[in-house]
Amino acid sequence: MLTWHKETTIQAPIETIWNLFDLDNIQRIMPNIVEHKPLEIKEGVVGSTYQQTYREGKRTETYIVTDIEYENTAHKKHNKIEFTLAKLFKIQAGFTLIKIDEQTTRFIYTGQNEGINFIGRILSKMGSQKQNEKVVNDFVELVRTEALKDTSKVV
């Protein structure tokens, strides 16, 4: 099983960063997601489901994403999602924002990718930790870049 935990501080208000995770903005921070449509939105968010289509090169995968944890307060924003990719991997990803002050936010990105059958477990073992770290670091950097773009528009 691959796991990750990456924390960084972003010089942007918590609401500016949280806004990037809205359905309307998700492609800004996850450009390989070509379609993201709500299937069932639950009150309180937990249990809500979305159909997501991801494209890498010529290959596309469509899967169902479920919100499994959600918190939205003035000082902390958190969403944890889960989905099964290609009937091979069960993936969980958590996005947590903690307000440090009006212009500074701590962003924590955590997750795990687990092979759910023989082929998935073999592919998981073949996947390098280094490649996974690059994907995680690139995502965190993209969130930072997009948040700073929005922050500079406001100022």
C-alpha cells in the first residue's frame, strides 16, 4: 500500500484555497479530471457521490467518488474521499486546511492507494514511492499556485 502525508503553508486565505475544491474549480487543481458530476448530494456532505472521469494520455477511467469525511468551519476545512480505480485500486485522499491567520493557511494532503486484488497488489508494489511523491508534490504545488493567483486578484 502506498501512503502519503504532505503539509505546506500557503500565503492565501482559507476560503480562497477551499474554493479551489468546489465542483466548478476542481479542474484547476486536478487538470486530468475531464468530467466531475454529482450523482447524489447528501445533507452534511458525507455519503455524497460523484461520477468522475480521469484522462491520462489516451486512456480514460470513469469511477464513483464518495465523500467519507467532511468538516467546514471558519478555522478548519476538511474533505476525505474514496474511490475504486479500474477495479484494481482503492484510493482514499484527504484534503485539510487549517487557518493560521487571515492570509495564511496550512494545507495537509494525505492518502493511501491500496491494491484490492492480485493484479492491483502487484501493480502497487511495482509503483515507486518516488513517483508517488512527485505526484503528491506536484498536486500540492498546483494548489498553492492556483490559490496565489486568486489571492493576487483580490489584493
